Amino acid sequence: MFFLLPLQVREGVDQMEKGAIIGMIGLALSDFIFCLVTIWDTFTPQSQMIFVRRSLTYVLTISREFLQNTLIKTSTCFTVIMAVGRHLAVCYPMKARQYMRPCHTSMAMLFSFTFWLLLHIPLLWTWETKEKYCANGPPFTIIYLNVGVFVFDKNLKKTFTYIWALLGFFLPVLVLAYCNFKLINSLRLSRKLRTTHSNSHRNKLSTKSRQHDSQRRISITLVAIVVMFFVTVCPSEILHFLVDAVYNGQLHPTRSLIITNLLQVINFSANFALYCAVNSYFRKVLQNLPPCEWDKETRRLRLKDRRDWGFTSETGPKRGSLSLMTRTSVMRDSFNTRTKLCSLSAKKDPEVTSV
């Protein structure tokens, strides 16, 4: 989100490109919340069923599956929204400029999140909360969890499992496969046309080519996101569907579930590394961060200082390379260089005092 928000407010960004950036921001936010819930769930005792108060651990215990499944399906829908938007922008650009606006993308994402939030409410019925008053010694009330109606009623669980699988996995997979196929074909065609006309129209179409390169980078990033979704999310969703719907919970492939769940968590936590791998914009932003800029400027000034003093390597100065007058001039230049270095340090960090 830190890397994507400056793109949203940058001047000269096309409306369709802004819509794709909003989709990536929403996907990053969904992945971030999922990672927070998963980290908290990892360090929470899984077998704790008795609580002395309604603490955050109690809330997470009864809503663990609700939050995780809602965020998984929301992330899938956000990916579908981005894929459909890019498909329309590439294949039908004139119509897409009229309908694919940033506000429309935001509304679609908000609707999908609300839809899956409501559709996963039955998961809150997994546990039934009961209270018991204890009068032995100092009186206090304990809260304990019992198995809820969603576990007892097999037909209810099976019905919702089919609905979640159909709307949240199988249908999105078909849409993503179609859109990804179209985007890959358009990228191949664009690469051929770019190679053919790169020499004849280099000066005339410089501005348009920059815009085209920006849209092409977004398309490549989206293709990589979809491919990673197929590799990491699909095995877990298929296996969970087989266990819950087909075999009614009688099949327990523990090792397979652990491996596929690990792949699914990797999908949510490794998107930033994927962005940096396929999109040069993120790599440039990483290189231009203030610490990297400071180190780069420091190395440049120090190298200039060593060259002015006649150093050719790390071993020492070059013999007989500087006369007395030249050394005096070099000392003055070196002092100016160090003054620039101190002023640069003061600009980067106000607490640094230049001497």
C-alpha cells in the first residue's frame, strides 16, 4: 500500500490505470489483514475453550474461520475485478473508458467485500457460547464454548459449502482463466508491434509509448498475480471442497492440507515480492528510498574525493601524481565536497548538525 498510494495521486495517470491501481491497493489491504489474523491465530492456543472474560482471544476463537474465509473469498473477488478491468481495457478500450472508472472499481470492491461478509455469517454458528456462574469461593463467571448448529446440521454445512465453492472458487477460476488467456495474447501482440515500430516511430510516439509501457507493466503484474493464484490457492480450495462436500469430513489428508494451506498463506504474503520481480516501478522505488539514496550519494562523493587526492585503488595514493599547488587546490575541493556531504546529511536528517 505504501508503494501503490503514490501511483494513485501521480499526475498523468490514465483513469483505467487508476482503477487497476485501486484494485491492487484493495488486494494489498485484504492480504495485509489476512496476514495479521493468521499471525494472531498462530500464537493463540487452539484448544482453549474456557475463558474468564470476553477478551480479544475469545473473539478471535469464535470468529477465526469467519474472518479467514471472508478474506480469502474477498481477495479472490478483488483479483477477478482487476482481471476483468484489464481485459476490458485491453480488448475494448473505447467502452472501458466510459465505464471503467476508479469510483466504479471502488464500488465493485466494496460490494464484493460486503457480499462475502454476509454470506459467511453461518460460520459464526460454529461455536455456541455458554456462561456458568461459579459461587465456590470468590464468585465469578466463566465462558465456555460448545459445538454450534453449523457443525451439527450436516445439510446446512453442505449447502453453504457448495454455494461458497461455486461463487467463490469455480466461477472466479473460469473468469480468471479466460481473462488471463486474453491478456497474455494481447501482451504477445503488443510485443511484436513494439519491436516492429520501435525504430520508425521512436520520436513521434515517446509520450504514448511511456503510457503504453505503464499499462503493459500493470498487465504483466496482473498476469503474474493470476498465475500465482492458480499455483498456490487452487490446490487448497479443491482439497477443502473434496473434504467438506464430497467426503462429508470423513477424509482427513493431514499432510496434504498442511502443504496446501502453506501454499495459500504464501499467496497472501508474497505478493509484494511478486510485484518487485515483474514490475520495474517497484524496483526503482526501492532503489530511490532515502537510505539507499543517502548511501549512493555518500559513495559517489567519497569516490570523487579519493580520485581528487590521487588514489587509484584501496592500497594508497599514486606516487608523484600531485604537485604542491595541485594538492592545495585538491584540498580546497575536498573541503567543498565534505561541506556538500554535511549539507546533504542535514537535509536528509534534521537532527544531524553540520560542522
